[in-house]
Amino acid sequence: MNILVISDLHLGVYARGDIFGWDSGKFLETLKEVCDTNKIDKIILNGDIFELYKYRISEIEDTHKALLGFLREKKAVFIKGNHDIILDKGLSSYTIINSKGESIHIEHGHNADFLNGTKLGRFIGVLLMTLLKTMCKIDIVNRIYLAIVKFDDEIERIPRKYNSYKYLNYALKLLKKHDVLIMGHTHKMEVHKTWHFNSKKKYLNCGSCSMGRFHGIVLDTETLWYETVKIEQNILFEMEEKRLFEKKELIKDNHGGYVEVVQQ
């Protein structure tokens, strides 16, 4: 079985402070193309699909009807991350055992740190994101926030070999029980191989589908062959930044679409 693992879309409502960075329809086209090219049998959504620190799920579902409809049609597996953990639906992790008894474990990865892996930490995060949502209505604050996200996600600079030893150590502990581990959360693609009692282990990070990028992991669950998918910096995100800079807003029309309104 070929699986595609993607994470960290942070779907919002096209408001200031959103970091999805894609036109929803264009992202759906790209997703379908990746699935067709790689003959994907199952899509696994590895957390932070919805930006629920800032918006209600009903608002997000109204904004991305076609995309979410496709994912439901394909019976995509939904794993919860720290930004959408409040949803009733979804799994905390997902494990596949192949015919050889090899274990592929998939989880978001936020449990590796205090701020995202505990109720208190997430409560603090929600408060900060609520404040950020209000502050991003100011152009300069919004541009600074997007610039910080770009820098932290290493979009325009050489990425570090290891994102964080904290997450690497967390991964190594899980690999004592599993043969392959796939996480997200850090927004940075990583591939690491190690050995444990003469067994070869793999830790893969599926990166992020935010900020106009499409990152993912394609894995054959029988052979454990994998491939990274990395489509960088969608031009639509650059256009969105320009619109914000020019003080243009996107508002919903009567047909469920969006139109630009220039502020006077």
C-alpha cells in the first residue's frame, strides 16, 4: 500500500495572519496530481490541518468545501495536532503493521515539548494566538509575523541538519518500538536512519503544507521504500502578501467565493 502523509496545512479563512498560503482549489489540484503520480492508496493527515487556535471549524469548513470534501471522499485518516486537538473526531496516532510484522507509526509530534504537548501549554498558546489574530489586523504587525514564520520555517535560508535534538530524542524513543516513524509539527522535512538491536530504523518528518509549500512523505508500507515530496513557495502566497501590503482585503461574496476590496 502506498500512503501519502502530509501535515500542518493550518487551514484558515483567508484572513490576516493566515499561513496556509494556497488558493484552496489550486492546493486540491496539486494534491490530486501528487496522488495520481505516486498511485496513492491512502492519504494520512498528520495533524494541524485546521487552525483552530484562531478560527471556528465551521468557518474553515465553509472556506475549503471542495478540498475537505475530497479528503472525506478518499477516507483520509485524520490525526490530531496541537492546533486541532479540540476536535471530537480524529486520532492521536496511527500505526500500520505490514505483512512482515514491521511497524509504521505516524503521529503529529507535539507531545515532545511542553508548550504544545500539555493542556497548560496549549491554553497559553490559544491566548497568544487570539492576541495575534487581533494584532494582525494592523498591516505592519501582519508583515512582521509572516516574516518571522518564514525565518523560523527556514524558507529562504539553508536549513539546519537537525531541527531540534528534543524532537530527535523523542523520535529515537519511539523507534525502539517501531521500524518507521513519521511526524510533522516542526514544519521542516527531515530524514534520519539509525540502528537498534541490528534493526534498521527510519525517522521521517513530513514538513508542512503551509506558507504556499507542499511537503509530504510517500511510503510503500510493504517495502518501506519512501520518497519526499517538496514543492516550494507557491506564487499565490507571494501574491497574498502583496495584497496585504497594498491594504487590500478578501471578503466572502454571496456565492461562497472571495472578492478583493481596496481600503480607502
